[in-house]
Amino acid sequence: MPNICHNISLLVFLVVLLSCKQTVESEKNIDFKKLKEPLIEQNKNNIAVEDAQIDGYVRRRNWPVTKTKTGLRYIIYKDVQGPEIIAQQYAIVHYSLSLINGMQCYTTKAKKPERFLVDQDHVESGLHQGIKFMSKGDKARLILPSYLAHGLIGDLNKVPPLSTVIYDIELIDIQKQ
């Protein structure tokens, strides 16, 4: 874990360094091309580590997940026959969102369901991807790697930076736009 924290600190430092407005004089002293390669390599390493953590998590639970090309893992554990939701439709959902360590961050179970427009609203890209495998009445688990969830900075509330998130989600209804 200390190695990952060190890598995250290095990555954040380099991102901040690259995003700061530099004076013309200081830009001459920084070789941005040399900084780009280590950032790319570090990102690849972070993805590989997270991928292994997710695979271990799934294996320990013996979940028969499907893995997409983007890295999303999902399992539909209550499969109701019907048309799958598509882009430009509203998803009405109940969910609980947890971190891979089991800590629950958010839930709609005690309140009314939430609604979002598929492929349009500001929810995690992995949620947009995963919901499209579901039809009305389905219940599923969606495991989103950090790059499909809240990414480098987290959600600035309960989801920490670079966190894998797990949705336990029910698609209650589908509404047309």
C-alpha cells in the first residue's frame, strides 16, 4: 500500500506541475516530453494493480462476472426478460455504492429512487455502460475501476481518489425522454 500511495503522490505532483501555468522562462527548463512517458507508464501500472485487485475480489466471492473491453465487470443476478435500456432513456434506479474494501458510501434504499438520462447525465461513465446491460426489473452488481468511476480525484466527498466502486443496482423503471 505505501508503494501505491507513493505512486499516487508522484502522479498528483506531476499532474499539478503540468497543469500549472508556467512562465516562458521556466518552460524552457522543463522537458514536457520526458515527463509524459513516466506518467503514461505509471498510469499503466496503476491500472494493472487495480485490475488484479478487482480480479481477486471477484474470485474470492466466486462471482461469475462478465468483463467488458473497458474493464467494467458486471453480473446480473436477477434477470427479468424484456428490452434493455438504451441511450436517451431515463433509468430509474435504487442502488448502494460501496468501495472495494466494503465501506458503503451511498444508498437510495431508504429514500426515493434516483433518475438519470443514459449516456447524457453526469454520472460515472461505468454506470452508463453497465446500465445498458439491464432491463426493467433487473438487479446487478457493477464493478467500476477508478477510471470508469470518479478517477484521480474521487468525488470530493465519500469516494477517495483512484477508488474502485461497486454498485448493487436495481433498474426499477425505464422512461422515454
